[in-house]
Amino acid sequence: MVLKIEHHSFRGVDPFSSISKLKLVYKEINATLKSFEGSIVHQNKDALLISFRTVTNAVSCALKIKTLFRDFR
């Protein structure tokens, strides 16, 4: 699974609070990855390549992360 955070996703977010909110999002993503047996294979400035034991875990994790990010906005 590839998780990419687009720059336009932060429109309307206070620039002074966006860094702390982004740290919170990454913390939640890492906790979610662990709960679905996922591990980060590669990371760059705005994307993560993630590996899972099963396809079911990958899809379930993606849905959970989508919900987390929607709540973040």
C-alpha cells in the first residue's frame, strides 16, 4: 500500500498548528499500522510504502487511515 499525503490536503489548516497536527496524524498512522500488522518499507517527505501480511489487513488499514485523516481535517 502507498500512503501519500497531498499538500492541498492542508488547505484551510492554520499553518502554526499544522505541524503539531501532522505529528499527531503520523502517530495515529503508526499505531494503526501496528494494529493491522503493517510495516513501513520506504518513506519520503510525503509518502509511505507499507507492507502487510494479508490483503485484508491492508484494505482494513487503508479504510481506518482514511477515517482518521477525514477526522483530522
